[in-house]
Amino acid sequence: MSLSPSMSSGTTSVDEARNALGKRLRELRTSADLSGRQLAESLSWVGSKVSKIENGKQTPTDDDIHAWTRATKAEDQAVSLLAALNNLEQQHAEWQRVLKSGLKAHQLTLSQTDEKTKFYRSFENTVIPGLVQTPEYARSLFARVVMVHGIPNDIDEAVKSRMQRQEMLYRSDKRFHFVLTEAALRYRLVSTETMLGQLDRLMAITTMRNVKLGIIGFDTQYVTDPRHGFMLLDDQLVRFESYSAELNLRQPDEIELYASIFDQHAAVASYGATARAIIGRVMQERAAEAEATDS
């Protein structure tokens, strides 16, 4: 598969959109015959802010756009610039902004996308995907999110919403393909009791008619490295999470790239009885550890 120059150089549509917005703002400044320092001083900003925005190193806020267009006497450009900013924010959704109303609100937003999606493909190398999590596992991860980002604690409501989202696993008009690394089964992210319940849930998932669950064992030779988890929603969207943001990629070349990587991971994964054997082995080891600790 051939990649576009942007993808081969490691940039994404998010970077391109931020750079394009910065370029448009720079053009307004130069057309107004203002230096970066003059614009910053007129807006009472630190001197580096203008440079960071123009060079795609910092995403402006709505207020920044309004202030910039007023200072450059280009207020007629505000609407189109705000539209470009909104598109950028949809691609690079910073957690502090996304979760400011709590975890439940974000789960409800995801549900709207769920309703439209017919084919889910999910690769995870560290955690169990949300759509197959147990309530206890989800609760543990949500608690960590609340701690890290200092957001409102609505964990009970968020867990309930996530469990309601999982009802679509039983819909005949949808298909799901999950691929997990064995490492995701072994990372000590939750208590042993919670993880044992989660592994038992995965056992059950392997028997569902419209769900395909693959496990990549530790002894498997990878075709490409398992760099980070991601989800493909039909052929329309790639979604993955960083520590600071949820990234939503929609450009065809990006979707093509991630679809190819998913296929490479899926091709080396184990399914059916072999997958259950891997899960069962991890369950036995964790259960034995728990018994040793209790004795």
C-alpha cells in the first residue's frame, strides 16, 4: 500500500488542519501589517503565543479567533475560521474539554456514533475494549480517568451508560471484530478479582455469533508493531486515545492505513478454542496467585 507524503512523514490530518489554520491566521496578521510581537502586545498575550498558533504548535480557542480577527480588522473571517477550529477540535478532542461535563456525557456522545456504525474493528494492546468490559473493569478505568484529569465524578452513571452501549453486541445488523494482545490480558491495571471476572467475560464473548475475538499470544511473530490501540468504525472513522486527547481521523489514506494494520494484526491472532486456551491459561495463573496470597 502506498502512503501519502503526510502519512509517510508521520503527520496526520489533525496536524495538517492545525497548520492550515495557523497559516490562515498568519496571513491575516501580515495583511494587517502587524508583526507577531505587535499583535501579541495589542492582545496582551505572551510573545510566543502568536508564533505557536501560526506554526501549528498551539490550538487557538474561540476567544483567540475573535480577538485575532478584531485586531487584524478581519472580523468577516471569524465565522469560517471558527468552523475550521470546530473541525480541528472534532479531530483532536482534548480530554479536558471532552470530559468537562463528566464521563456519562461522553458515553452518550459515543452512543450516537454507535447507532450509525455497522462494522466495528478494534485492536487493543493494553486494555480491554470498552464494548466488552465488565462493569467492575470499566469502573476501575473510569476511576483512573477521574483521578488523572480531575473531572466530575459520575462513575456510576458512566458505567451504566457503557453497559447500555454494549446492548448493540446482540444486534444482528452489526458486526464486531476485536483483536487483543496477550499483554492486554496480563497488565495489572485492576484487581485480580476484577480481572478474573473480565477474562471470564471474554470467554463468553468468543461464542457470540456476530462477534469475532482474536488474541495475539506472546509467542506470535508480529507483522507490524502493536504501537497503540485503535478502533475502525465502518470505513468512515479511525478513533484512538492518547493521554491528552481522543483523536478522530477521517481522511481516506489514514483509514486505509489503519485498516491494513488491523488486518495484519488480525491475521496473526488466534481465534476460537486457541484464543480460549490463552485466556484460560491467564485465568489459571491469576487464580493461583490469588490463592497463594490468601493462604
